[in-house]
Amino acid sequence: MRTARLTSPTPTPTWPGVAGGAVPIVLVAHGSRDPRAADATRALARAVSAARPGTPVWASWLDHTEPGPTEVLRALAVAGHRRAVLVPLLLTAAYHHRVDIPAAVAAAAQTGPPLAVRVTDVLGPADGRVDPALLAGLRRRLGESRPGRFDALVLAAAGTRDARARGSVGRVAEALGAEFGVPCRVSYASAAPPATGAAVSLLRAAGARRVAVSGYFLAPGLFHDAVTEEARAAGAVAVAAPLSDAPELAELVLRRVDDRSGRRVLATAV
């Protein structure tokens, strides 16, 4: 097997005020009981804000952490904003993207002043294409884990029962493996096989001597902790940290914001 080598490679906004010229960006994360996850989302919001000075950037969560997206959208409308861009901090276009986020936008439209909301694509592959910024962020985190030489990869994801969403994870694994010229298998922390330990073992059984694990997560939490434990027990040489506030992820968020294709609009509240 071919061997690859890697080397290691702002203030949070206040609550909405008087509307200005810039259209606010609302980031929507899944949410977790683990406080590290909310901290990572806030750090990403600061990174996006720093990359786009003068644009209000708000973090929100679908569950476990306040505020929710409906609350933020209503507050923006009351503050005088008439438009907003909502970016789902999700790596697959599964249930939360199809159902929960449109429901949050619809709920915001039921009361208060009108607010036009443009919902972007998720951060994972859009229209079957893996964004170079996503791959660059994964490369960064893998390099920071200092795997040295490795001859195989596992892309460890949270997991989903949605077959199309799993297909998008597979496309990321294929693209990441091509980046390094090594085999790359997918693993899941829940909902679908194989588990990360099993994926590492399969690659080692196929002849790989040094297997590294790339974490396909936006934030730390129980899933990433479990993946790390399994991977190390199976003999992985390194496990990459979640993407969190990687500069490349902030760049990807802004690419989604700037993409005005009609196919990106999921709902409008007026």
C-alpha cells in the first residue's frame, strides 16, 4: 500500500441591535448535552465573524443549548432586520436538514415582523461535490494529530440511517483517500456499521501497517470520544480532532452564505 505523510500545519457578537447593511448569518448546530460541543460552535461563530468583519454572526442550536434558531430569527426581525441567511452546521442532509430546520424557520414566521430567511446547503457534499475547503479542514486536523506515515485511513462519522446521507459520507472518504493516495474506509459511531474499531481492523487485516483516523465531526462530544477509544484499541496510529473552528470550516460556511443558487433556498419566512 502507498504511504502518506502529514505535517502539522473574535469576540462573540452581542444580541441583535439596530439593523445595518450586512445580512446576518445564523449558524444552526445540532446541539449536545456535552458543553464542549456548544463551545466549539461558538468558536466557529467567532471565526466566521472574524473572516467577514461587519457581518453579524449568531450561533443557535436545535436541542440542548439556547438560543434556538427560531428565537434568534425572531429577535433579528424585531431588531429591524428584514433578511437573514441560515447555515445548517451539519455534515449530511438528513432529517435535521429536511425537517427540523424548515420547521424552525416556519415557527419564526408565525409571529413578529416579516423576515426573509435563506437556508443554505449543509457543509457536507452539495450536489454530489465535496468542497475543497472541507477536505482542507480534514487535512489540517489530521496533520495536527501527527500520524507520521500512514498507509490507510478511516473517516469516522457520527452515523445516520439515511442511505443518501451515508452516500455523501462515502464521497468524502473517497475524496480524502484520493488526496493521500491510500485506501479510506468509512466508519460510524452509531446507526450504521461498521464501527471505527472494526474499520481499522479490516484495513489492518488487508495489509495496512499504519492506519490513521480522520474525525468527520464538527464538534467534540461522546461520539468522538467513543471513536477515539475504539480506534486506539484497534491499533490506529492517530485520531484527528473534530473540525470545530478550523479556518477552512469558516471559509466553507461563507461559501455557503455566498452561494445564491436557487437550489440552496429551502424556505422563506415573510
